[in-house]
Amino acid sequence: MQQPRKAAALISGGLDSLLAARVIQQQGIHVEGINFYTGFCVEGHTHAIRKKDKARPKRNNALWVAEQLGIKLHIIDIIEEYKDIVANPKHGYGANLNPCLDCKVFMVRKAREWVERKGFDFIITGEVIGQRPMSQRKATMPVIAEESGADELLLRPLCAKNLPPTLPEREGWVDRERLYGFEGRSRKPQMALAAELGFEDYAQPAGGCCFLTDAQYSHKLADLWRARGDRRYELDDIMLLKVGRHLRPRPHFKLIVGREDGENKFLQGYRKQYTNLVTISHNGPLVLVDGDVNDDDLLLAARLTARFSQGRDSDRVDVQVNMRKGDSKTLQVAPMAGDAIPKDWYL
Amino acid sequence: MTQHQLDARRMLCPLPVIRTQQKVEALTTGDTLAVVCTDPGALHDIPAWCRVNGHEVLGIQEQDDEIIISIRVGEE
């Protein structure tokens, strides 16, 4: 008996990639999922940090989708390679620091390399023409196919009827008539198809699944790049941008202030890498200092730390300063008044 | 069949899953792997990853802030 054709499906964890994979599975194709981890994925992180989010479901949507489909899922770490996509997107950014078109090209290219290595026949995505203003437009569909090198091996089952036939369709591996012609921003066709295919529970993330589409997050990343003088970051940097209150009192340093127990606990893991402050006379947050600081800076940082502690209305708060190099000291400071903190210090 | 251990402490999901996947790729069917992690998200994600990829969860231990998930590598 002839082996079934094999397709790799890009699985984000959202509805469209779930539907695209199921539509192709129904045509007797063996499907396995690929999910890319950039470091900016909303999936996974923040729910584990903030105490108030502890009760929220902790499922990884891509894994959940794979279970619904009954397919294997390969999660691929692209953190390092992705840095250049974020810093130097050939096609530019969207509304924030989201390089959506370059991102899609990159992911499809990685998928192409994967299918070549694993002996799969083609790639499928949940893309729909007109669904997203930057990366999912009629004009960008061929750009993604060409620049990724996937060309005719890239099949979009949900909008295939609005695009020229791809190799899997022309070769008869897939019946084009049983694919779809979705177009536009409406989610109704996908929701109707989900109901038809028996999917009732699926993720509908507001604003996508990437922190780079978030205005406040992008603002903090832009601030980080400005302060460093170039567009670089490490994984810890972008993790920390998701946590705490960020203030930049001076161009050469910023503070990351834990807002509650869960965040303080998470920030404790960084105590050896960053100079940090903690109030000892009152309960208060753990505060990390990002940047090189002098004594005046530390005094200011201590007054701000006191401001965010339970001693904010006291005359004096004792703040322990633990230097990155290992030594520590205690400063007795007057908490800074809330209205004395310029608004533009908050990132 | 050999026993292996993976330190995924302080990593946030999905990194413990990714490191588990990378480690398992280098193991053979029947080997066991104990993944030590601190992100509670791993309690859900690693068993889910095992289910979709055909590996078996042998047990989960929670001790203080650490979680140890023991798995047996399935067939490729």
C-alpha cells in the first residue's frame, strides 16, 4: 500500500491553524505540527508568574490543539535566530515592534528546512487572505512563499481557492475542491467551519499570540534598545519586560519593581545578575536595577523602592542594597512622594 | 535502558518542554528521564507533550518549589 503523503502544519495554538490541519487530515494526509518559540510568545510565561493568574488555565494552546487533532507536535526554539528578525525586519514593523511579515517568512523557511530534513511533502498554514493587516494580505501571500523558499510546497487550506493551485493540489495529493476560499477579517467562516468539524472549545487570543503586537511591551523594548545604543537583547531581557513595573529615572539605568508576591518570587531568580533593592523595615517589593549606577543613583533607587513598599507613608524606610558584585549595604531613606515621580519615568 | 536527568529549573514554559524534547531526541525507547523544573506550567505542558508524542509519564513529584516529572521514552 502506498504511504500517505505527509504535511507539516504550522500550529500557533489558535483556531485557524487548527482548522487548516484538520481539513488536510480529512484528505488522508499524515499531518505533524510545528510550533515555533521566539521568546515573545504570550503562551506559557506570564500565567506562571503573577499570583492573581495562578487560577487561570495553564494549558499550552499549541499542545492542546495537537491533542485535539491527534498529531505529534514539534516545538522549535528559534530564540537566537529570531533576534535578527526583530532587530532588522526587511519588511518593517506593524503598529508596534511586530515584524509580522518577516516573522512569517522566517517561520515558513524554518518549516521548509524541517520538511526537507524529515522527508515530508509539503507545508500548511492557517493563513487567510485579509485576516491580518500586515502579514496576511493578497499581496503578501506570494512574498511569503517565495522568500521562504517554500514556493509551491506552501498550501493554505483555508484560502487556497483564492490562490493559484500549489503542487499538492496539482499533483492530486489534495483535492482543491475540498479546500476553502475564506477572505477578510471576519471570523465567522472559521467559526462556522469549527462548528462543522466539531470543535467547540478553542483559543481566541485578543491581539494575537505575540508580545511584540502589544504597544506597552514594544515601548519597553524600544526603551531597552535606546538605553543600550543598539538593537540587541538576551532572553532574560525580554522575559523581564513581561514582569513588574518598569521605571527609568535616568537614561543609564532603570528599575524593575515587583508588583506582587508572584512577581517578587520570579525576580528573585535574577538577584545574582542584577544589583537589587529590598525594604527591610517594611514589607515591600524586590527591585532590580538594570544599568550601572553610582551612589546618587542608588539613593534615588532606594527612595523609589520605599515608595512602592508598605512604608510609603513613613518618614524613614530601611532599604537593603545588594550589589551585583556581592557586597551589600543598608540605606535609610525618605520614600519618594507619589506625585514627585515624573510620569515619563514609567515605561 | 538508562536513567537520565534534566535540569529545567527557573525556565518558563515552554522552555522546559523544548529542553525535554531535545533531550528525548538523543535517548532511546525505554530510557527514563527525570525533568526537574520550577514553572508550574510544566505540570500541564510536559504531560501534554508526552501524550501527543507517544511518551509515558511515570510520575510527578512536587517538593517545596520543585517539580520532578519522570517520563519513559516511547517509540519513535
